[in-house]
Amino acid sequence: AAAMFLRLLSDVRWRAANPKWRRMTCSRRSTSSTAEPHPVSLPAQAQVVICGGGIMGTSVAYHLSKMGWKDIVLLEQGRLAAGTTRFCAGIVSTARHVSIELKMADYSNKLYQQLEQETGVKTGYVKTGSISLAQTQDRLISLKRIASSLNVMGIPCEIITPKQVAQLHPLINIHDLVGAMYVPEDALVSSANVSLALATAASRNGVQIHERTSVSHVLVQKGRVTGVETDRGQIQCQYFVNCAGQWAYELGHSGEEPVNIPLHACEHFYLLTHPLKEPLASNLPTIVDPDGRIYIRNWQGGILSGGFEKNPKPLFTEGRNQLEIHNLQEDWDHFEPLLSALLRRMPDLEALQIMQLVNCPESFTPDMRCIMGESPTVRGYFVLAGMNSAGISYGGGAGKYLAEWMVNGYPSENVWPLDLKRFGTLQSSRTFLRHRVMEVMPLMCDLKVPRWDFQTGRQLRTSPLYDRLDAQGARWMEKHGFERVKYFVPPGKDLLDLDQSKTFYKPDWFDIVGSEVKCCKEAVCVIDMSSFTKFEISSTGDQALESLQYLFSNDLDVPVGHVVHTGMLNEKGGYENDCSIARLSKRSFFMISPTDQQVHCWAWLKNLLPNDSNVTMEDVTWKYTALNLIGPRAVDVLSELSYAPMTPEHFPSLFCKEMSVGYANGIRVMSITHTGEPGFMLYIPIEYALHVYNEVMNMGQKYGIRNAGYYALRSLRIEKFFAFWGQDLDAFTTPMECGREFQVKLEKGMEFVGQEALLEQKQNGVYKRFTMFILEDHDTDRDLWPWWGEPIFRNGRYVGKTTSSAYSYTLERHVCLGFVHHFDEKTGEQLVVTTDFINQGEYEIDIAGQRFQAKAKLYPFSSLFTHRRRKDEVELSSYQGE
Amino acid sequence: FYLTPPQVNSILKANEYSFKVPEFDGKNVSSVLGFDSNQLPANAPIEDRRSAATCLQTRGMLLGVFDGHAGCACAQAVSERLFYYIAVSLLPHETLLEIENAVESGRALLPILQWHKHPNDYFSKEASKLYFNSLRTYWQELIDLNSGETTDVKEALINAFKRLDNDISLEAQVGDPNSFLNYLVLRVAFSGATACVAHVDGVDLHIANTGDSRAMLGVQEEDGSWSAVNLSYDHNAQNEHEVKRVKMEHPKSEEKSLVKQDRLLGLLMPFRAFGDVKFKWSIELQKRVVESGPDQLNDNEYTKFIPPNYHTPPYLTAEPEVIHHKLRPQDKFLVLATDGLWETMHRQDVARIVGEYLTGVHHQQPIAVGGYKVTLGQMHGLLTERRARISSVFEDQNAATHLIRHAVGNNEFGTVDHERLSKMLSLPEELARMYRDDITIIVVQFNSHVIGAYQNEE
């Protein structure tokens, strides 16, 4: 039956469409076991070698060859599109939470639609539409949020009633539904044939495709790809692309220089049936019932239905133990809950005859997003894998972005959420991956509410204060493997209630965070910020300064002991990183970056710093515990502990000094906070961490000191209009676009990365502006809370999306931060955004389909800043006043 | 009216009891790992009883279920007394002497049995002196009889059963000056009880059975599947040998009246039982005892009623049939249960359900559709049934409870149906007995490693 099924799904006519290609491969296809000699030998060299002939590999080949790269070899260990691609359900769905994923899916859909015409290969593309069902009000809210995103992207989509669902699909039981989302342009394809069509087109463009050729490892010299070793010999190449799907992890580890690709396979089951008595129409919409954990599509007059169970079965944890995935067992007992959900959704299917239960492994990643980009350790080693069972939906778009990345140096969209460099070695433990994917797979169907945290793979990186903070009621979240405090539950509060704070509305930690914020404003709080990435860069001569001056946009040639906030920009002036750099001595610098920059920033600096041994860079993240003392009384606590005057006259803002705190010496104290409140950052060698913390807490008692967490920090920084990299800032945002020209020294006397682009922007203006919105008619207690990604409307027209939001306890209003664009009303072309354009508009923020009036501001409320301003901030206000 | 699953559980678990044989650093290696027992009443009050005890002066463990009829008095008395009679029968001469001397001189008595009792399993305080005196008379006779031979377990079991029944009969004839006790001994004698008792000592398993309770051995075959071996014969009309025996013991003239409607003298279901003096005493004796007895007894129509065709008593005996079985490593457990269980479940199902419960392994072959024509609905039914089978296992910590759940709640597929379970358990008292009988179950789990080691020694 399995062989029969293979033939059913894979239309074999594709070969006829491409005679050139058939010569190379078709003799292999009919006989699988005989070892005939390969008719075409491998080339000795190529520009690009792609490993993997599934949807990802063929899509990358297709797009690279379209963009003009011709010298490409694609290697497939078995046969083209014979892995997960062949088995996958073939649903192209644009209903995605993350906007970059949504864009990929939208592009894929449009690509597949015209692929048959372009290549002559039948792809089985049918525009069926899809209906996502909601059994609960919360689910409906979640769908409405997606619908808002789809609509502003120009993808038709509507929220419909259960009755309308029944009209669109004859078999659905609608009694338990509260609503649904209908996306009429979603489609079905034969995924194997899409892959073959892409291969055909690529082949016509000159890409050489070799089946039955497996890559054993990648050759690396001096941190660059130089070739690949296959079972049929070596190929020298400049670029290698790992599209090996569920084998990508192992392939990444096969070479001398390991490339960590954190993904793990899980078994995935779906059911095929014989046709109904009255065969289902081939354009019947696909049903997604996330509350029932299932999807249902029409398939050859019958149905294809699978899902994401609560108890997934991970496999291949210990590595590859079989080549072919075709002989995985069906497991009906495991499928039972999904079958129950199917029959509950479509009771009339009871009499339908089963054809097969297909077991098709899918690979999942630690954060449910796919993996794309260049290895941080091996240049020229690119990866595209870990599709979390949405390979067909993402295939086209993902291949395009990766091809752009290789050809242009960066894709045309911000793909940081998918960037391989968001992971490090720490996410590559097999145990971690096994445990995490068992959590991730059920999450495919779980409700995505704001601020949920993964439960598995936790407590990996912790501060030395972890136990102390935990004992005081800390509730934790995780960033890049590091445990960070969200807030502290006061003694006597009901813990159970607080752990269930998963809601789209006002969360139950509201008052707790409120009191932490209040303490930051009126007294003093301690926040453990040890997770931040910390590098030391030094040199024997002036090379460190010179290099950094080139890499950073602000002027780092400041007196020793000064701290500089600066962007690390790319050629287009976009933020690759946003950091604080302290000049420790004439020749050494201490650099603090966001937590998830550890891998990316390291790779960026490694690539751009001079290769000579004069400049040394060290990752000292693990060496220091970072405590942030926030609040007006921080100065009192610190001066009592150090017997040193800490007032602004003696210790001005943006200053750094090594000093003693309690008994401990050599504490790096910096007069910066990440929230705009007065206060200090203490960088403490870890062995002193507990001592300093205890001293601070004891001394602080009389000033009303208390612990605080990141939620308080977030509220404080957002109400003061502070942008955070990774949330608000990305590689496509320049300092000019977010009111940070004051952190750019265009005239610092030397060239720096991104300078030209910024100069150009300074002259011609910017095409988007970072703007703060105060929600006006929003009831904090009753209305849905904003999160991020909410569409912004100006005078009723869509102008951009929010990037972060928080409730401001001071303003007693919600604050959203986001970017405003200026699209031409007729052409949709992007126009320059002026201050007037921002100021002269009526704004609304769309939260799950409901619009709230918002007041736009380009600069923060000065009343929120209690401390005296330094030169930098004066510049800030003068710039914003322009 | 509908019971929630927690309510159902609290009813099912009210009487459950588990005992694990303690391991003393591997020294006291017992072939018994422990046992689970439970009972579910249908009569109010329940007429079944159970007992379990470890023999302290000899080796071995005793377990038994007792199914009372015409009241619970006899079953209660047998559950309290029978194991002492068996233990005493097994004691060597010297130990008997030692005990007798201790009693004589008022010294502390060697403990004979260690009981394993559920809090609801009670002993009658009032009758303990009377019972003790009867028991002492028995061991004094054993001392006098000193045969010098080592005690044969089978013989000891038979003697104990017969002696206890005899004492019950005598006590009723003699009466007691205390009116409460007098009434008690009469109620014991006029009611009846079957008994199914296991004695386990190493690999030697003896089952002594009187009546229609049953002992069944759970055997795991080499392929992992479960089969049942009967270790007792029911003493009732369905047992040809029993019918033949009864007929042999009485003149040919009574042949037709002996067994009527599958009952002894048309009245009694079990063909062997304790008590039931109405089937043992002569008519004169019955009349005399009833007339001189307390008013309550005199007013009771049942006791005054003489069975029809009552010519050559006794018609009933308490003598057990004893089966000896050498335990093998594949013998994993023993189920003792009153007929309430066996009426509803086939022994093969009992073996499978307990076996799968104890091993935690469910020998459910994975399903493959293959070339068969299966509809989604059929597959769904099959899968939910398989799921129910597994999920009900996890609810119970006690094999006996698990069996009761199946006995009461099984639907036509052989899986527990909560709705049915709920209905059966919420029947009003007066109706319950019409739909189900009292159920009492003891599941003894054997230690295959110990049994294997015994085998190798031999």
C-alpha cells in the first residue's frame, strides 16, 4: 500500500517535461536496488553545492539560478522530493503569527500558482481556501489578530460565523464553534511535484542535479567552506547550503568544524481515505481545527487529515539509524485522539473507508520558527531547514530569502526571527532538542497568548543569584537559555493563580509589576541583568579603537571611563546590534549587547575585525553578574556601600569606574540604566555576586529596596520611548528612523559602516519613523491588550505595525511603539515620512480587529525623566524638536 | 442520577486493602510478593467475608474468601476462626504442648497468626472467649492424639474445616448462659458460609474449597499472553461429581428430591457449606434447639421451617476438596473470589485483566489496516475501546478493585463503560441484589524469582 501511495502522490510526468534532466537521472528511478554506474559524473568544482533535494533545496536552487548564479550543484542522497517533502500534506496556508513567516507563505502561494505555467510540470495547485475554526472565544481572538495582519498585507481574509462555515463546507459540525477565519486564497499542491517543478526550472537554468549522492561532510579551511566530500568524490565550492531537512543537524556535526543546526524530528501522522460516495470536490476548503489539533483537506475525493498531538513521538535522537523514512510504522492508538477530533468535526465520515495512516517525520526547532542563514562559525555555510511542518507553505519564500542572502549579502526582509545565529551551541544538546520539540509540536495547535514561556529545556544558564531570587518568589522566563526574572510574587499571594496568567486581557501580574514600577520610580530596585552579552575588545596599540570606530556609528574616542550608546550598523545603516560600550582604558573596551546577540554579534565582529593578532576579543558574558540598581535612591545605597560619593557631580551619567562595593573590589559600576530611570549597572565578577547582592539588599532596606523583574523594566523603557534591539530595532532600521541621530557621529573624522546610507537619509529623509502611541479610549481592565504586531492606521489607512507595547503605570495608559510609513494613496509607493506627516494624523491601533484611538508622539514625555540631562539627551531633544 | 468518576472510585475503593510481604534483606524470601483484596456489597449488610494471615509458628500464608447466606453470621465466624483451626492443625506436637503449657500457667501465648486486615474486617470481642475455648479443646485433643507423624497440609486443612464446622454445630446445641452469645452461636449455626482458602508455603500451594467460591491461577505463557488454571471445583449442581456424591450418600428413594432446580433439596445453591444446621441436624434436634432458643429465633420463620423431603440428614458437609499445586515461575498470581465475580466474568478474562494490570503491559497488538476494509467509525470504536482498557488500569492501585471495576462496568466489548458502572453502583439497596451479588476478591501475586530459585534447589 505504501508503494501505491507513493505513486499516487508523485506525478511521474515531470520527467517528460525536462528531457535534459531525464538523461541524468531517470534511469535510476525505475530500479532502485541495482547499482548501475552514474551516467554523469560529479563536477570537480562549483560555486554552490546544495545538499538536499526536497522543497527547500530545490527552492534555493530555483531562486539562486533565477538571480543569475548558474554554477550550482544540487545533491540528493536518495531521489528528489522523496523525504518529508513527498509525504507532507501539501497545504499552503498563509495564516501565520510571525509576520516574516506570513510573507514567506504569501510569496510561496503566488510562486506555486504560476509554477505549472512556468515549468510545464503539473503541480496540482488548487486554490481551495482555508478555514481556521475557533471553539473558544480566546481562539477567535487569536484568529482575529492573524486576520488583521493578513488584511493589511493585502491577503483576503475574513472572520466568519459558524453558519457561514457550514455554507462553505458541507461536512462540518458547527455546534461547538464560536467563529472561524476564512482565507479564500490558500491552496493545495502536490508537494513533491512543486519540488520537482522547481528542480526542473532550476535545471533549465543550468543547475546540475545529482541524485543518489550523499554528502559525508563539508570541507572547511580558515573558517570558510572550500568543498564537500561525497560518496562519489569531492566537489570544491565556495558556498554550501544545508537543506538536509531532518538530517541537517547531523550533517552540520559531521565536519571538523561543527555547525550547530538545532532541530529534531518527530513522527507526524495523517490519515488518507478512499473517496466518499459522492466524492469531495477538489476545491473544497481546507479545514484547520486547532482546538481539535487537526487539519482536514480533500484528497482525491476523500480526505487527508492529520494533526499535532499532545504527546508527540520524537525520533532519531541518537542520530540517523535508517536511510529511508518510508518504513516507519503506523500507530493507530497514537492517532486515536486525532481521529476522535476528526469524527467530532465531521461525523458523517464514520462510514468512510480508510486507505492508510501515513507516518511522516517532520523536523521541529526550539522556538517553532524555521532556521535560515549563514553559520556564525563557517563562512559560506548556509542553512535552510527546520520547517516545523510548514515546509510547503514556507518553501518558496524561504528559498527566495536565502538566495537573496547569498547573492546580495542580506535578504530583502528582516529575517532575524529565523536567523540561525539566534541559536548557539547551547541549543544543540540532543537531550535539550528532544525535550523541547516534544513541547513545540503540541504548541503548533495551542493558543499563542502574549508572553508564554517554554517549559522544557529550562534552568540551563542561570545567574549565581538564581536560588536567592527564586526563594523570594521570582517567576522566570528564558532568553537564549538564560533564566530571567519576570516579576516577584509577594509572599502570601496565591501562586496557582499567578502561574495561569495566560490571557489576551489584563494579566493577573498587573498589580505586582505595578508595585515594582512604583518602587523603581520612588525608591530603589534591583534587577538581575546577567543575561546580557558582554564582550571585551582590546589591542596592543590603537587598533581596537580604530576598528571600533569603523564598526560603530557613535564616536568611541571618548575619555577613559565614559560609556557610549551606539548602534552597530550594516552598510544600509540598519542596526545589526545596539549596544553600550565603556572605554576601560585607552586600548580596551567593554561592550554590552542584548542577550540574544551572543552569537550574531560575535560572528559580525569576527568577520569585520582585522585578522591580525593585535586585536583580541573575548566573550566575558559568563564572568560577570550584572545587577541594575534603578531608582532615585540607588545613589544613596551605592555611596553607603562604597564610601564614595555617587552624586552626579562626582559620578555623572554615562560614566564607568571600577570600585569596591562592600568587601568586594573590582566591581565595574556604570551610571546607566536601560530604562531612563536614574541608577547604576554593577558588573560583578561572579564569585562576588552573592556578597554584593546581599550587601545591596541589606543596605537598601532603609531606602525601601526590593527586587524587580523584566516586566517592570519593559514598562519603564517603553513609556520612555526606549527602543530595544530585537523588538523594535532590526537590520532594516536606521538610527535616523528611530530618533537616534544623536548616537551617530557622521563627522567623527573617519569612515564607519553605514555612514553613506545615513548621510543619504539625512539629506533625503526617512521612509519610516519610530513613533510612540498612547492609547486613548482603551479600557485596561476590559479591553484586549496590545502585544506587538498590531496594525497602525493613520486617517483610516494602514501605515505600519507596532513592535512593542506596555502598560505605563505612570501615564495610566497603554503605550505602543511602532513604525509609521507613508504609502502613496494611489501607487502604494513608499514616500518620505516627515515630522509633519506624523503629527498631522489621526491614529488608530487595531487589536484583533478592534480599533483604538491613539495619540502619536515622536519624543518622550519629559515629565517622566526625573534626573538631570546630559549632553547626549540635550541633543536628543534638539534633534526631535527639528 | 449519575455518579461522577470520583464518586464511582470512592465506592469501589472503600474496602480495598493491599499487603506487601516485607523483604528483610533477602532473608525472609517469600514466594508471595503480596496481595490485593477488595469487596463490593450488594446485600446490606454484605454477607461476604475475607481473611488473610501469615502463620507465625509454621511457614506459609493463609488467604480465604467466605460467602455467607441466610445472613452473615456464619461467614463472619468462619472468617475469624478457620485460620486458627488450620494453623493449629499444622503445628508440630512440641509447639502445641508449649502453647498449652503457656495457657495453663497463665503465661503469654505464642502468637499463632499475624492478620492482614482492612479496618472494616472486624472480630467479635464478645465471642472470643467462647471461640478460644473451643479451639483449645481442639488442640488438647491433637496433643492427646499425637500421631508422631509430620503434619500433612492437605489433611490439616480437611481436619480444620471439619472441626470448625463441628464446633459451630456443638456450640449451638450446648448454648451459652449469656443470652447475647447464645443468640449469636445459634445465628452462626443456622446461617451458612462457603469457604475457599489458600495456603501458600514456598512452591506448595494448597487450595481448600467448600462451596461455590473459586480459586484460579493466572499463568503467563511464553508468548506473554495470559491463561487461567482452575484450582478448585465448584460444589454446586453444575458439578456432576458433586451431584453424584450427594446421591451416593443418600438412599435411592431420595434421588429425585435431593437436587431440585439446581439446588440441594430445592433450597441451597452450594452443595457444601459451613453452618446451615437445617441441612445437617435431625428434625428432632432442630426442633429442640429452636424451641429452647431465644424468642427471636423462635419467631423466625426460616429457622422453624424444615426443608422438604428431609429424611436422612446430614445433607450437607463442610469438608473441603483440597488441591495441591506446585508453583512454577510462570504462575504469576492467584485469584480467590466469591461467585459474585465468576457469575459476571469468565476466568480467561480475569486472567488477562489481572495479568495485564500486574505487569503493566498491554498485549494489544498494534493495529494495521493492511488490505482490510475498515471505516473511520469502526476504527474509532476499536481505538476508544483499547484506550479505555488502558486508562482504567491507571485509575486503580489495587488489582482486586480493577477486577471489580471490570466485573461491574464491562460492556459488550469487555471494556469498562463508565455509564454502566455508575448505574450499577447507584442502584438502591433493595434492587442491588437483583442485578449483582456481593463480590469479594483476593489477588495474590507470586514472586517468580523466588519460585524459580526453589525449583532449582529441587
